[in-house]
Amino acid sequence: MSFLQWATSPWGQSVPIHIAWTLIWIAVIAGFCFMVMHALYLIIVKPPKRFAEQKSEAAAAGVPDRVPRHTLVARLFHWVMASSMLALLITAFLPKIGVQFNWVVYHWIAGLVLTASVLFHIVHASFFLDFWSIWPDKTDLVDAKNRVLRFFGKDAPPPSKFAKYPLENKLYHGAVMIAGLAVIVTGLFMMKRVETGILVRNPYLFSDMTWGMMYVLHGLAGVGFIALTIMHVYMGLRPEKLPITKSMIFGWMSRDFYLEEHDTARWAVKSTPPDTNRGLAANDGD
Amino acid sequence: MAVIRDVMPAFDLLQPSSAAEAQQLLEQNGADAWVMAGGLDSFDWLKDRIKKPKVLVDLSGVDELRGIRANEAGVEIGAMTTLTEIANHPEIKKNYGVLADAVSVVASPQIRNQGTLGGNISQDVRCWYYRGGWPCYRAGGNLCYADTPVGRNREHAIFGANRCVAVHPSDSVPALIVLDAKLVVQTAKGERVVDAEDYFVGPEIDITRINMLRPGDLLTAIRIPNTWAGAKFYFEKVRDRNVWDFPLMNVASAIKLSGGGSIDAIRLAVNAASPRPMRLKAVEDAVRGKPANAETGEMAGKMAVAGAVPLQFNAYKIPLMRNLVKRSIVGVQPPQQARNGLAGGPGGQEAA
């Protein structure tokens, strides 16, 4: 089975034109396999709670009932980006599986919304939030190693609690960032191939081979997003993750969940003057 | 790419003797099957080895798909009826003359003897990049070669382009649209009847298909209601050569005039201007109640071309369409009644 579709250019050159659309179903299957395997693991293996109940009274003393996690702006970004991503997936892949509609215009408009939201996010996260909170640090890597060793029954120290984001979250963010940048950059160039009324159309911008690779990269990142989206929605709906999901809606998580899952030293919640509406200023890293 | 000519790829030839059998064979073979009516579109594809079906379902032996049957509701034309039969049929000539006019200017006499109405309706676009086997959008690729700065696009679309700029090439379809014809399609789920104008699919919806037929579907008949029987008709085709050529554009109108010469009812369609045949509903609404004269025709023509977007080499199609629409309204009147009448008649010499 070929993962790419090839064609012969007018100059007799064999060029890729896009991915094989069977990859759509492979991505769907991969996403659902992850979901089923993860659910079965939790049901059958019943792993112990990750972190022992060890709430330090000292640490808990200054923590309010509602721990702010995501600012309104960060939440708005998340949902705008999610909406545009969903629109992009629907407009990209439904026509490929037989649901025909006028998709091109909606697709590039959704792509522009995604691009704008990601540009905003880069600036916002770089200058107004704790930029490094979403990137894996040394503690994450040591903990990951220990968690793997313990999974296989080896002796290893218990992992420390998470900072603001669990390592899985950070890795997911990394995957979304790579796939997202790939679809955005290639998508912006692809807008030069269709009439949008925004850019002057120029199909000769690149060679057939370069255009073909661009379509392939766009498609690969696109089908990657199918699997990533399935995983994300599944994890967001899991009961033990609901406090995190709710925090992306309401902006805060409960004091108990904060203390149970998070290292107060790695993600410090600081009191702020009462005249700021936020009550508390978390180390935002959204 | 089309490098081998006149040697068709191997396929299984299936020759059903009934429409039900044909539909069943098409359904069984799905996307591997190619349905052939008169063969005038099919053989190009096959000899150029651009389409390589595993199975070819030849409808030439299905007699029930042939013939013209008049009834109380109008007339039913089998999809395999030849264009010559239709052009010469007395009932068609008497009551649905626009269709007789349209099919009598399709290609050449030899082609009209072999070509069928179903085939003429369902034929694929004639863009040479696409038919030459280039990996364009319509062929599943990622570029329209005609819509490039140096692409040869003189014959292409001024409306409705969406990545693909090829036009629908049929002469019979505008006539069928103005006659409010219904197309009968046999599908795996049973019979489906659609208005002629809804049979076609634009590239914005599905760039790889030109009509609603899916694998397993079979166009069996064209039903023309008697709603427009005996109305005033106009058909004109403009082409580079007056024999054996596809339209640069064509126009058809069906008009019912009041005693005073104003337009009581009208249907107006243009083809080869867009990837799918265009019914000009807005123009119809605008001219209804107005006299069928040069002034109305002028207004209709200007309205018809509003929003046209020419390509590099086909801007001439805008005045062409404007004048054809004008003539399709004025042309239904006897010359003495059409005030400020037209200088030229059907034939297209002055249309552009």
C-alpha cells in the first residue's frame, strides 16, 4: 500500500501530489486504538494512584479554594483554536470520505483563523505568560524515566508531582505545535494556488516537486491532527482529567486537585492584591 | 500522460440486454466499471489510456433505453436515443423545437448518428489539459493547468470556476433545462428523478465529477413535461467552426408571450460559460412582465454577465454571453415585432 499519490508532471517527472486518502482511516483507527488501549489499561491493570495522599498543611495554607489556571484570554485562544481546527478537519476530510460540499472557502478561512490565533498565542505565551511552563524540564524527564521503570516493576524513586502541566500535556503540546506549524506554513503557501481574493494567485511559485511535497506535508500533518484530536477529546472527557478540562472552561481548578496532582514548589500559586479580579496570580503558562 | 493512442487497455466487455441488467452490472462493478453509450466520449478516454476501467458496460444492446415516447404528460426520450433521431422526430420538432435545434448542431452528422442524448448530457469536460492526462485538480491532482498565466484557456469558464475552470460542453443541456426536463436515474436504491439543472455537479462541490452519477448509477431516460410545449423557443450555438465543434457558448430560451408581446413566463439557460450549465434565474425574474424587445434583451444581457471573471484569454466570452442572452429574448419575436431588432440571426457571426 502506498502512503502517497504520485502523478506524472507535464515534463514527465514523477511527482507526489498528495497523501493517499486511506491515511485518513489509518489516523482514525490509530486514535481509536489509543483510546481503547488506554481505557482497557485503566480498567484491567487498575494502576495505583500516581501520587500518594500527602497534603502538606504548610503548602496548603495559602492556597485558595479555586486555583486559577488559565486566564480568560488563554481560554479564549484555546477554544478559538479548537473551533478552527475542528472546522479545518471537517472541511478537509468530509469531502474525501464522500460528504460533498463547497469546502474550499470555509477551509482557508478556518486556516486563517487558526493562523491568527496561533500568532497571537506565540506572542501571548512568549511575553505575557510563563513561556517555559509548557516545555519538558529536567524533572519531567527524570520522572518519566522513573515512571517507566516502575511500570516494568523495577526499583525507582516515586515520581514527583507535576508542575503546572503534566509531561503528557507538554508532549501533546509539542506534537500539536509541530503539526500545527506544518499545516499553517504549507497552508499559507497553498493559498497561492487557489483564488481567495486575498493573495495574488501564483501557481508557479515552486516547482511541481516542491508543491507536491508541500501538499504531502499538509496532508500528513492534517491526518495527524485527526489522531491527535481523538486523543485530546478522549483525555479531556476522562473522569480523572475533568478538573483540567473544566479549568479550560472556567479558568480554575479546585484546591484539592491542585494539591493532589501538582508540586506547589514547581507551580507556585501566589496571592495577589484583592483589587485585581483574578484573586490569585498563577504562574500562567497556558 | 497520453503517450499511446488507438490501443485501448484491456477490459472485460459486458453487454447487457436490459436496463435492469445494466444497472446491476454497474452496481456489481462499482468504480471499476465504465458505462458506454454512443462511445464518442468513452473511446477518447480509452484510446488515450487515461481511463483504464476493468469493466466496460456497453449499453448499445439495451433497446428499452432507445426511442421517443409521447404521452399525456409530455415526452420521454430514452437515454440511448441518438441525436439524429431526436432532431428529426416530428413531436420534438413540433412542440419542443429548442431541443431539436440544439441537438442538430452537435458536432457532425456522423457523430449525431452515433451519439446519444444520455451521452451528450453526461459527457465529461473538454479541457485539453484534463483530457491530455495531466494531473490537474479534476484528475485528482493539485493544480489547474488552464488557469495559469500562460495556460490555454480561451474556451474556459467565466463563471463558477473553483480551482477547475473547464466548462460543460453539452449543446442539448441548455435546451433540456429550459424545457424543465427531468432526468431519470436508476440507482441501487431505486429510481431517482432530478431536474435537468440539478443533474450537474460544480467543482466547488466535487471537482472530480461532472454530474450526480455515482458508481452503479445509470441515466435511463429524459422526461420533458408538456409545460413548455409550443412555447417560443430560441437556441444559438457559437463555435469556432460551423461543423464538428464544441460550443464556445450556447444559449437556449423558452418564452411564453402575452397577447401584447410581454413575457409571461420564461426559462433561460447558457452553457460553456461555467463548469456546470447555468440557468439564469435572476434574469428570468427580471424580464418577466417586460416586452420581449431589444431594450429588455439589452438589460437581460448586462444582468447575465454581472460577476463574470474572465481568464487570461477568454474575456471575449463576456460580450458573447451578453449578446447571446439578448438575442435569446429578442429572437423569439418575428423580426417586424422586435423593435430595434437584431442585425444578425442565429449563427453567431455578430454575437461577440
